[in-house]
Amino acid sequence: MSQVGAPISQPTPGSLPVGSQITIAPPWTSSYEPTVTSSGCSGTCPAQPVNFVYLYTQPSTTAPLLSDPALHSSGSGTTDASDWGDKAVAGQTFVVAGEQGDWTAIWYADQKAWFYNPGGQYAAPSNRTLQMVVMPKGTSAIPVYGRAYPEASAYPSSITPQTVTPLNYTIPPGQAYVPEPAGKGDYVDTPYNSTETVVTGTTTYYPIRFNHRLAYVMASDVKLVPAVLPPGTYNAVGPVRVLDTRNGTGGISTPVGPGATIKLQVTGKNGVPSGATAVVLNVTAVNATKNSYVTVYPDGKARPVASNLNFTAGEAFPNLVVVPVINGKVDFYNYTGSVNLIADLAGYYMN
């Protein structure tokens, strides 16, 4: 992963708190060569390092491997190389669901899945910038989707709406998953030899790290909460309003125009020390004149391609953002039209 610019933190001995994020990181050495079977090997494959950990139903190698309803109508998972239902792959990030001795549990495909993690060697505390999790909002299990399609009313009459059908999984209350930035459901219609049409709805989805792939949950079904962090890393100080371009809070008193970037000083005030390395902001776009997006990023760095907020004209759209701090500032970029931006400070990181 380091060769593609996304290094994984080194596994760290010690307890990982329940509710924290961990990234799967087994050692790529001869010390870790679990049994793998395959029809291509005519049974057991030659011993070699692998990039995954096996997932069990209980903290024991004698317990059944995790069973996935899409693969196993009954029984347990297998050691077959193609059985993705009981394997968490290096680089994937999940939420800790429990610990027992040398075993760590994660929430995986709506189940509590255990993997052998002696001395914390096979997983690392997440080094993702976004340390948030999503959980069911109420007391009932929520559906999980394989696609983030718009609602039927968003389609023009010339396009047949795609059916919004849940997968055969649900997420019970109490479980938590790592989200990617929220976005509106969309569908691209690409008829042969004709111009494509992009249909964008009003339903907001979160992509989540669910099993071996991304899945989707509706934002209306979940709550976004901070992940549990090791002591000393995160400091809550808010909420405190630090930016409101409608009234001049933060030093900017006009809407952010098309292609414009504004800078916000965040350290040295509101309880954020000069040594803070990142801040947690709840950013809201209001009174937008056009469909647009906003990117929040460290001052002095190249603006990333990814956006933090995607909104339609006239919509008030919030999103929680964790952004590194450089020069004591963070920057806000608006793609097109004009929009007022509000930012409420929730806390900061020191490392």
C-alpha cells in the first residue's frame, strides 16, 4: 500500500477500544501462512503468505468460519480461496466490536466476526482522516443496498426507473460501519448510439465498508458519530460556530463564488491550540444558486479531486468533515454558482 501512496499504520501492541476503527494488516511473511484450499490446487494450496485474515463466529479456530447468505445457504464458510464471505482483506477498515485475549472482533456483513490477532500484529489503528462511523438511527434493523439509485420520481418519463431493492442483509442497532462521504442517489442512462442522461435524486446515501465490498445505507436510516479513539488523540471543544459567510463569522461576510476558495484560521482560537493537526467541522451549504460541490482541504496543499459536500440549488446540506490543518488554516473551495458556508467546530486532533 505504501507504494501507491496509501501506507497502512504499523500494527501496535495493546488494546483497541470497541468502537474504534482498525485496518486489516497481516504480515506478508513466512510467519503468516494460513491454510488455503482451491480446486486449482486439487485441495490444499502450497503454503505462502496471504493478504487476508480468516473470520470466525467465535474467538476460536475451532469455531465455524463466518457464513455469508450470498454464498452459503447453510453451514459455515470455507478455506476456499474464492470464498470471500469469511475473509477480511489487507487495507480494509472496519469498526472494532470486541476483544478477547488474542482475538479481535469487527462488524462485518451484519455479523460480529472474530479474527486471530496475536499481540495486535494482524491489524492496525486506522490512519484514515475521516474517523467517523455510521449506526442505525432507531431501534430497528435497517436495510443495506448494493446500488445507490435515485427514487422513482427523479426519472424523466423516457427512462424506466431502476428498482431500489435491499440486499439480503440488514444492520441491527448497535452495529457500526466505516462510511465514505455521503452523496445523492444517481443513475446514468446510456442508450446505444445516443447521448447519456444522468438522473440524480434527492435520496442521500452513505457508502460503507460492509464486507468484501462497499454497500450503501440511506442517510435517513443512520446517524453519523465519531469513532472511539485511543486516549490523547482527539479533543472535543464544541460545537462552536467558526464560520458563517452570511454574517461575517470567521472573517468572510459574502457568499463563496464560482471557482472561489476561502481560508479559515482554526488554530489559536476557540480552544484549538497551535499544534493541532486536524479539526472536525460540521460544514453546511445554504442558499446555493446552482447545483455544486464544496471541497474542504488543508491550506497550502493542492486541492483534492474528491468533494465533501454535494448539493443542489436552494438546498441546505450538511456533512461532517475531518480535515488536516496546515499553517493553522483550512480552505473551502466552491465549484460553481455562489453559496453561503457555515462551519461548526466539534473538536481537534493533536497527532
